[in-house]
Amino acid sequence: MGGDHAPAHPVDGAVAAGRHHGIGVDLIGREAEHVAAGQAAGLFSAGHTGASVVAAHAVFGMLPGADRPALAPSVPVQAGSAVLPDAGATVECKPVHLLQFAHMGAR
């Protein structure tokens, strides 16, 4: 767990998020991969975005029908939050990729 004032601040933030949302949080280092084993429902990384996408692609592969991975930040909306697939991360996006990102966001 890198970053400023690590690991105290990332741990404090994860604990606060878990309490606020009423969910369990597992803080995992380099050794475990809980999501791939079905022991976690999601993955968050505060590290290098490109490295996170490459690692996720290597471990999880691609969704059926998707040609490329998409970043999926949660953004605030009037009714709470929504997922914004790709978030502009793909520089040269083809129409078919926009359609695939839309399908990802609708799931």
C-alpha cells in the first residue's frame, strides 16, 4: 500500500468506506487475489491505472463480446451514483467500442 502517509491513510479510508456503506473490506497485498477466487465482488486499486488494467486483464480476461477493457469510475448523480464505463480513457474510440462500453455500464 503506497501513497502519501501509507499504509495508515489507505487503511483508514478503506475502514471508513466499509463502515459508511455497510460492507466488508479485505485489504490485500501482493500475495492474494480474492476476486479471482470468488471471495470478493470487486477490486479497487489506488495504484498505477495502466498497471491495474493490465493486471486485471491478465487475471480476469475480457467480458464476452468486449474487445477492450474499460475503467469504471463511480460518479455522483441525483439518484445516488452511476458507473461511467471507459471515462474517456480510450483515446481513439470506435463506435463499436462505445456500444460495448454502454453494455458494460448497463449490467
